[in-house]
Amino acid sequence: MLSSFHGLSIYLACGSTDMRKSIDGLAALVTYSFNLDLFSNSLFVFCNSDRDRLKILHWDHNGFWLYYRRLERGRFRWPAHSGDGPAMNISAQQMRWLLDGLSLEQARAHKPATARIAA
């Protein structure tokens, strides 16, 4: 399911979230704190204060999926806050960067190259 983020809106809960929350608690955050449509084609991503655990909430036509990931080593490069409110909308590429341990502020995965024609 999570191998592709194509066609999904992805929202990060900035700062830390209490990982004791399950589907109902996370759903309440999405609805009442973020003012977002819980039943949209979206992923809602939450991180703990140690930045080593993620939960992803997703509605799938007749029920919720709750994904959980725990890193054995390392930390997620999680945003502390967003200028737009408690949730930040990110792209699929930024989600892949985040899961790979990279910052969301990557300018590019590779520096741009210019082709040179040999004379």
C-alpha cells in the first residue's frame, strides 16, 4: 500500500504527537485541530518526540489503516512547526525523503547538470 504515494495528499503533524493515540485519537486531531477532511484521499503522518516512531492514518473506502514504523537507529528529520498551522502539506517526493532520513528542505536530490558539446 505505501510503496506509492501517487494521487495522495500528505499532511504532517508538525511537532510531536503522543504515540499512545490510536485511530480515534489521531482522527480527532485531523478533524478538530487541523480542520482537514479525514475521509479524503490523504495520508496523515504523526511523529513522537524522540523522532524515531511514525504513525500514518489513512481512510480506505470502508475503514481506516493505521501504519506504524519504529526506527532501530537514527531519527526522522521532522519539522517542529509550520507557518501555515499545525499540519504541513508535503509532496510524495518529500515523504520519500523523510522516510529515508533526509530533510524536507532538500533543494534537489542531485545538483543540476548542464550538457557540454565537445568541439
